[in-house]
Amino acid sequence: MSPLLSSEVEPFTVKGLIRLARGQRTQAQFARILGVKQDVLCKYEKGRTNPPVSVIEHCMREVQKADNKGPPSANALAERVRTELAAANYGALRAAIASFLDAAGLNDRRRPTKAE
């Protein structure tokens, strides 16, 4: 069974992404590839520690290679984020993102008109 279809992997979480990217490799093998210690990788996979962006990006590339797809477009990524964040259990995260964007002056809540 493909790791993507495995019921033991949660692909829409960071820990699920890391497990998916690791595939059939041992934690020690994959930790070496990522440039981290095995116990640190274990913490990432259990959700006890958040990995740096570089690790997440590396895992995303690994999953893309495994799927034999090219990198997703910006629009495809944006749509995926919109779809995932629409789930009811992400309300607090949506509020936090909106607050961040407001503080950074990047949250334009206006809906574009047809003239724009």
C-alpha cells in the first residue's frame, strides 16, 4: 500500500508529512538525510517539537518526488490551504492568521469589485 493511502499517516499535519516523506526508511536513515539527530526526528514525528521550515520544505519535496509530480503551483497551494483551513477545527488558527496579517498591515478584507 502506498504511504499516501496508509491509514496510519496523517498527511495534513506536520508530523504526518514527515512520516510520509520518510517512507520505508528508518528514522536514523531519514534523520541523516535531514541533517538532524534521530531523537530529534522522533520528536518531530510525535508532534512534540516543531521542525524548522527547512525540514518541512525538504519533506514536501520528498513527498512530491514520491508522487512523481512536479512542484505545485502557487495557486494550487493557496487553494489547498484555503480548503484545509475551512475545516471547523481550524477556527483558532484562522483567527491567529488574520490577527497576524492585521498587525503586519497585510490583511485587506475588502472584496474586489467587478471594476477592480
